[in-house]
Amino acid sequence: MKAVSITHKPRKTRKNGLFNRIGGLDWILFVILGIYALMIIYPFYNALLISVSPEWVYMETPFLIVPKEFTFDNYKAVFQSSALWSGFRVTLFLLVVGTAYQLFFTVITGYALSRSNWLGKNLVMNMIIVTMFFGGGLIPYYYLIKNLGLYNEIWVMIIPGAIDTYNMLLMRNYFASLPADMEESAKTDGANDIQIFFGIYLPMSLPMLATIGLFFAVGNWNSWYNAMLFIENPKYKTLQLVLREIIVTSSSQMEVPRNVDVYSEGLNMACIFFTIVPMMCFYPFLQRFFVKGLVVGAIKG
């Protein structure tokens, strides 16, 4: 009998398989995306280093990679600023109360417009959608706020924003995508519309609530425009408005303790991180709901 030689082909390792599957064009795309990612990340990294660097280090190398010396005097000045803490309290109030207020009216409006045809439904829907394309203008809006007695009141940053049309449409589409059999079964068991909404539909819409809640929370945290137009009382100024005034009018307008050594750019960067870090810490906990809820609300319905 002839001997049969058996040759074993070398098994490709996972690494070799990966490299074989990635072509030259893919590597070019990876390099471009890597450079783009660095362009996005580096300004935040550089701002952080400026906020913890002495003035002589910043003057010597404005585009920092690794600072030669660290100092936390800029953050000491920030944490001892009464104006920033006052703005933080106002913004926190808007974040909690304003987000809950906007969620309530947006959700119940979306639910009502997702139900079966009722008298005037199409008219109400069209009136709401028109606001996405046309506005009354700033001057009529200013006089409206004055006549309503909201000028120089903290509620001017909450009450006018009860319903966001885009978020309301997301909720409407989501509620409309749910099976109508559940509502019919609940009514057969004797449940009314309010019980059906709070007992069935609302628990099922948690991903959508997290999505639009995050939209509202970010908007309220970054709120400054209405405060700039309608707020004169310093105790009602939002955190972002205080930050804007510090940066635009220079940080010399900010009270600085005598026992710290600060400079304009370092103090501005420390103020910026003071305002963005809370939201950056809050966002990852809702990110998994964010993508799921946005896709479901935008496609279904």
C-alpha cells in the first residue's frame, strides 16, 4: 500500500484573520477616523490641562500635552464663587422641575394624539406641527412674557417650554405603535383611560421617557437664552448664563479669593469644566435607553 501523506494547513490565528479581512481602504478609513477622534478629544484634553496649569506653563506652551507643573488654584476660585454656585442651584432647579414639567405635558399630549379619532384631533395636531415651521418672532414673544407677568421670574424658563413638538411626535409615534388589543382588553376589564395610561402604556414607554427626558435635561442644563432676555435678578441667572458673562466680560469680573493665584484662561477653562462635568457623568447611565427609544419612536407609528 502506498503511504498517504497528510498535510495540515496552518490554522489562521484570529489576528491573521482580522488582518486578512481588513483591506487597504479600511486602514485608510481607520486612520482618518482616528485623526478625527483626536481632533475632537484634544480640545477637551487641552482645556483640562490649562485649567490645572500655572500661568507661566500656559504662556510657555499654550498647546499642552503634558504640563510641567500642576495647580488647583483655578478650581479653588471656582468652588468659592458665589455667582457660580447660585447659577448651579438655579440650573439644578430647572433640571428637576423643568424636566418633570415638560415630560408630563409632552407625554400626555402625545398619548392623546395617538388615540382613535376624536373631534378636533387633526386640527390640534396641525396647530402643533405649524409651530415647527413658523414662529411669532422675538418682539411679540417678549411682549407676551411681559404681559403674562413672567419677566424677571424663574418660571419664564419653565412655563413657555411645556411641549416640545419634536419630542411630542416621538411619543405619539411610540404610543401609536403599541397594540390596540391591550387597550380593548383593559376596557373590557373595567379600566378607564387614565388607568390604562398609567397602568399599561406608561410603564411600557420607559425607553422613550428616558430618551426625551435626556433631551429635556440637557436643554435645561444648557439653558441661558431666555435667562439672558428676561432675567435681571442675579439670583435667577442660570449656570450657563453666569459662565457666559465670565467668559465674555473676562474673568476679572469674577470674585477671586486672595489666597489663590489664577489667570484668565485657566479660570475660564475651570469654569467650563465645572458646568459640563455633571451632565457628562449623568449621560452614560441613560445612553442605552437613548438609542433604543429614539429609533423606536422615530420609525414606528
